[in-house]
Amino acid sequence: MPQATFYTHVSDCHLFACRLTARAVQSGSRVLVWTEDGEAAEKLNLDLWSYEPTAFLPHEIWYPNQPQPEDAPVLVTFGQTFPALQPGRVVLNLSPDFWCDAVPPPERVLEIVGTGLEDLDEARKRFSAYKRQGFDITHHNRQGKD
């Protein structure tokens, strides 16, 4: 059964995305970070390079219409359609897209939700969509923990 994990009330979504990506890689996962567009992918690329000065998180931007890099533990990408995923690749969704609509759906999706009312409203819609598609859902309230 596919899984979706929601992290809500996150005060700094960019920093938390870097931490969550690093944690996933440290636990042995390979991560595909899906951003809204190329500008967001470039920003995250810079964030991943600089968020922890004493560490290195190997990652690569994967531009649409290019072959999928096989070796990078973290791929940062965007596009109009969901790419085919390598088995075991975790999706960190930083876009308004609903990965539960991907065919086939990923085994695991991570969703980061900010603190704004609009963010929380969008998260409720996502939660419902994932649930309808049969995802097992986990929720972590990060309020006051960042």
C-alpha cells in the first residue's frame, strides 16, 4: 500500500525540506524532490548546497526531457507530467501537484505544509485525495518544533 506522510505547521518549509531530504538519504532512501518549476528547483539546489556547511548531500537537478540520472541519491526536478520512478524512490512533493494521481503511484510521498491558512486548506484537499486513492497516511504536527 502506498504511503503519504504529512508534516504540517512547518515554519520554514525550505529548511525543513533540506533536513527531511537529508534524513531520508541517511536512512537509505533515494529521493525525488518534485518542485513547482525550474526556478524552485534552482533555489532548492542552492539550499541543499548550503543548508549545512559541514555536510554534503549528493543531489542533481534533473531537467525535463533529459535522461533520468541513475546514480544521484537525490534528484530535484519539475515538469508538466509525472516521471516514471525508479523502484524505491521516495517523492518529496514541494509543488501543488497531487502525486496520488501518478500512474503508477509512488510507494511513498512526503508532503510539507506551512503555517498559513491557505497552506492548511490545500493540505486538507491533498489528504482527502491521497486517502481516496488508498494511501496509508501519517501526520506529524510540527507546530512549535522548528
